[in-house]
Amino acid sequence: MATKLKNQLQLNKTLKKYKNKNKNKSNKHKKTKHVVKNKVSNKILKGGSLKEPPFNIIRMGHRLAVYSVSFSTDGAWLVSGSSDKTVKVWSASTGDCVRTLTGHTNAVTSVSFSTDGAWLVSGSLDKTVKVWNASTGECVRTLTGHTNSVNSVSFSTDGAWLVSGSDDRTVKVWSASTGDCVRTLTGHMSWVNSVSFSTDGAWLVSGSRDKTVIVWSASTGDFVRILTGHTSYVTSVSFSTDGAWLVSGGGDKTVKVWNAITGECVQTLTDHTECVNSVSFSFDSNNIVYCFARQIVLAEFFKVVPPLLTLAQRTVASEIKKSKNVIQAHNLPEHLKKELNVEIQKHKFPDCNPNFICYRDKTLK
């Protein structure tokens, strides 16, 4: 009996010592901060403590893996797409699931709100794109035409168009109002993982498993330029809000920033331990956010060129410089006038479309 009591006391002593050790370890972790090295600005970004993260936890709702999430423009709502074949709408403030949308027959790979928040679009492994009424959850149309899984979907800023990328190696542009496929863009040699419109709706960008990023004309579907440099598949692509830059992430564990006009790669962010899964610019185009493994990195983007024009303005400017007969441009800023001064002096130009600003012998008409 005495031996049993002695053993019990020894056990209690050991347990108490173990609890105190774990308590000290827990207190140590409470003081630990998330620290992420910013590869662009070389600053340290700090987040909340491990025990008290600076975000709300969304309640469990999907039964299987979640593949895609997106905010509404006003920040009030979140939408998610899952391997359980459903789309869910959540309140961003409470974390409550307010609506579950069913209709896809396979995993939902990509979801997005329209800019006005009235509509949702989803893409699925069932080869379809669906448009939903965000308020009622009703599926208003199903877009068919892809011959393989749909990996990425997005609205144009004005909500008039949809773009989708698929394992069938194509990018498709759809009328959001009718559901008609208005053009199919071909050029990638492997499946298309990510697609996006520029803010002004003039351009499309796509990233593919063939290691390339392609810029397209949204209005004609013409191939504009191909961006090469990734040494593995491209997972995600996005325009900056001003349209002057592109960012891409890939299986080569890098993030690349490109001049959208010239196609030049201006920065490459490395030293990531795994594939970079998603990339995006902030609304003011001053920051890049991307994720890999279990880390989210916010990096400050230092612009490497003079004041920016939109992609459309720069394209017009390029045409102006090449023009031999007529020079016309839309809302060109003062510094561009100086840049074009030599060209302007060389020619006299006839009247131009009244919807454009016309240069005539250095004089802005």
C-alpha cells in the first residue's frame, strides 16, 4: 500500500511538473508575433499574436475542401466554392452562412462577385460556368462550351462580360446577360489555371500550366503578347488597378511582376518554400499580396517607372508614336505630351474623331 501511495505521489509530482512546463511554453507562444520578410521593400511585416489572430474565423460549413473564396466589392459578403459541389455566401461581419447554392455536379473551383455585388459566377470541374443571383441564390444561367474542367472565372468591371479558363487549354469570353460565348481564345499549350480582366475591360490575362502568361485584347480576342520566365506552371495572374502592371505566381515558387505594356519582367520574388498559389494587387496598386504553403505575404511594390498611365492610354500612346498620318489620344496627361513633342512637331494632322483629344502641331485642340 505504501509503495502504491509513493508511486501515486511521484506520478502527481511528474504531472504537475509537466503542466507547468507546458504552461510556460504556452505563455512563450502568446508573446510570439508573426513575422514575414518582405522581399520587395525589405521591411518586416508583423501580424497579431498566434493565440489572438487579427481576423475572424468563419464558421464551418463546407463538407469538403474549399478551393476558392472572394469578397464582394463593398466588403460585406464572402463567397466560397468547394469540392462538396456547393457555393456558399457568408456575412463577412458575423461569419454566418446566409445562403448555399447548389447545382454543380462536381467540385466548384472558382467563384467571384460582380462589381455591383448583384451577381455571382462560379466555375466547376463539371465543365460549366454558372451565374447566380447573389440575393436569392437562384441560378439564372448555365454556360456550356468548355470540353474540360473550368479552373478560373471572373467578371469584367462593368459586369457585362465573363471570362473563364479551362483544362481544355482555352479562354472563353461570355456575355453575362445572354450567356452566349462571344469568343474563344486559343494559344496556350496546356490547361489554363487563371484568368482576369483589366479594370478598364480592354484586356485579358491568362496563366497556364505551359509556364506562360498571355495578354489578350478583350474586344477582338487577338493575342497581344506572351510573357515567359516562369520555369514551372503558372497558378495565378492579376492586373494592377491602373492596368500598367501584371503579377503572376507559379509552381517555380516565385512571384513575378511584369510591365503590362512591354512584357518585361521587372521584379522576381524568390525564396518561397512551396508553390505560390494566389497573387493580387491592392486597389491602389501599391502592394502585392500572395500566398504559399500556410503563409500570406503583403509586399510593398516600389514602382520602377515614371507616373503611370492606364494600359489603354499607353497603348494609344504607342500607336501615336508609330503613326505617320493621324495622331489622336484620349485623356493623355501632361508628361506624355512632352514625351510626344518630337513626333508632334514632325507632322500636321487632319481633324480627328471628336471623342478623342487631337494633337495638331503641338497644340491640344
